[in-house]
Amino acid sequence: MKKVMIPVKLHQQYVGTVEEVRYSGQGVINLNDYEVLVPNAFEGEEIRYEITQVNRYFSRATLIEVIKASKNRIDSDHAYLLEVGIAPYINMSYAGQLALKRQQIKRLYAKEQIEVEVAPTIGMDEPHHYRNKTIVPLQYIEGHLLTGFIRRRTRGEIVPLNDYYVNDPEIDRTIGLVREVLDKHHISVYMDDEHKGEFRYIMVRRGYYSGEIMVVLVTQSPSFTNEAGVVADIVKNVPGLKSLILNHNPRKLHAQLSGDNRTLWGKNSISDTLLGIEFNIGPNSFYQVNPQTTEVLYELAAQKAELKPSDTVIDAYSGIGTIGLTVASKVKAVLGVEIVERAVADAQENKAQNHITNANFEVGDAPAKMQEWAKAGMPADVIFVDPPRKGLTIELMDAVIMMRPSRFVYVSCNPESAARDARYLLDHGYHLKGDILPVDQFPQTAHVESIAVFEPNK
């Protein structure tokens, strides 16, 4: 094995210039093709940094001093957010964040040897306190129950937080109120090392338009001590509460929720409105976390799709029907496919309560179902996808290629996987129509949504 000469040493300090900020949100210092990754370090800055982790391929470091600052650096006075990794761009101006995310998408597509125009990133007027959902761990510190986020690169040390900065303020307030009730009742917190305790997390969802609040208590056990008393106090103390759920999650893995829910009080779901369509949202429902920009995102996706009244639309990864139902009034028919049965049931309920008659949702694996539809001769004028961060599978893209829609609309929450998938589609008979349109769904973070439209080659 070739000996690797590592140019840095653990716990030593160095001075260097940041070459770029990766999509991961970390600044990169290149030392003869050996990279040092530094959070809170921006392109062009000269910094002093200390090495905290070393391996053969790269090192991690912490920022000690900014010697020459970027023009986009600001002092947000929210350093605690960097400790937990909630907001890696908290010290970057918002104009700088929008420009950076556009540049990152350009670089990722260029890496795949794709020449395409990337439009300026569409942002928010108020890029903070926007999230409609959060889930937080619990921990006793000095005899008091605290909530917060896990400190970066620790095995479970919580940084106590009251203002998460990216959450709807009513969600932060609700977390505090529920925590106080649980503290009053001296609940036990599940400890992974000891395999003892009952409570794992608190999850809160809030409807942006409805104001309805759901609280989910995630527990290791199927019930908990003094359940009736805890429920009564939460109901008494949380304004706007419409749903209180127990999510039984005995998994040893780090999955935060299971599918095992029991309603402790109120409704099984809360409701909210998206582009005039009312949706029921349960504990496990996928529903975009930034309701303000989601409306912008979906409207722009529909515009770029150039929908016609004669179109048949397929909504792959349809979830509870958010894309399919919001475009149904513009097209002839919508067919949704989703592998999660509960989500399909929710989509059908959402369809019924909005009196939509030209949409249908089926349970199934999207690639298999689409190939089945293609073999049956079912037309697909437009296919929408909004996949998870890992992007599309080869099987799904092959199904798209087989169905040959006139427009394939790819809504992505990860430009790395989107660029990779674009390369595959371009190599298999499709071309990009127009530009890539970034939408800042997640201000202060390293994430960004984007919309791309593909057409078959003639």
C-alpha cells in the first residue's frame, strides 16, 4: 500500500485560505490534494484552524480565527447554532447564502460535465423561524429536564436550546411547555447505554395557516408512568393543541419515529392548507417543512412543466398527495404512486375532502408500477418526482425512459444526487429544457431545493 504523507497533525494549528464551500456546508482548504474541512469558514477567507480529526483521505478542523474575512461574513450572535449544526450558514449574509447555493449547483452539474444555466436562487423575505416541524431529544442535566440538539461529534451530549432560530416560534414555545410538564412529572429518559427509561423525543408539528398543533411523545415503552396525569397537564398547558400522540419506538437504531402511533388526546392528525388544498398531516406524514417556500416551489414546478388541460400526470413518490393534488385542477388526470400504505390512504382522504375527482393514488413501488403502466399502454404526458435526498434509483429512471413523457419534472432536495441523475437521463435519450431553478427551502442551512425539467430527444 502506498504510503500517504498527511500534511497536518492532530491538535496542531495552521493558517490557510478556504478554496470553496462544499454542499456539505464546510469550507475546504486544499493542501496538495489533501483536504481539510472547516465549518463556519467561507470561500476566499484566510483563517487559523486547529485539526480535530485526521485520516488518510482528509482532516476535520475547527475555526480558531478569521484573519481575512469574506465580504459575506456577518456576526449573527448565534454561535450556539454552530455547536449543534442546525445552521452552518448563520454567520453568512443571506444574499451570500443565495449566491453560494447557486454556485454550488453550478459546480455539481459541471462535475458531471453538464452545461446548463442555473438561475438565481429564490429566497425568503424573512429567512428564519420558518420550520413547521421539529423533533428534539431529552436529557436530565443537574436534575432538570432539558431539550435541545446533540452537540456535533459527540455521542449524545445535548446543547440546551430555547430558540432554535429556524423553527416557527410557536413550535419552540410548545417544546418548552411540554418539557416543563414532563419535568414536573419526573419522567424517565431512555438511555441507550443502560437500556432503561421511557421517553426518547418530543416532536411538534404546526399548521402554518391553521395554527393547529400536534405533539408527539416518542417513547421506548408502549405506555408510560402516570400517563393520564401527563396527558391532562399537556392538554391544559399547550395553546392550540389539536392532537397528542404517543409514538412507540423501541428500536435500538437511531430512527426517531416508528409507525406505531396511539392517540392520547384529540385528533389523529392536524390540517393545513397548501395552494388552496387542505391536507391532513399525521405524525409520519411527509410534508415539506417550510410551508411558505413550498407554495413557491410547487407553483414554479407546475409553471416549468407547462401543464395543459389534456395532460395525464404521474406523481411518483406521491406521499400524501401534495404535488398531485395541487396540480389536479390544471390537468386531465393525476396518477400517484407511493410505497407507504398510510400515506396513500392519507392522499385518498385528502382528495375526497377537497372534492377532487380526477386524481387517484395507488400503493406500490414506483418503478415497478410505472413499468406496469407503460406496458399497459397508459399515457404519461408529465411525470413529477420529489425524491428523498438519495435521489432516484436506476429502476425509476429506466421506467421514466420507458414511459417517455414529454416532460419529466425533477424537484430535488439534494443537488448532488440530482446532478448525478441528470447525467444518467442525458445519457439515455433526454435533454434539459431551460435552466435549473434553485429555491431556498432551508435558509441558514447547507440544503437547497431545485427544479429541473427534462424532455425526450427527438
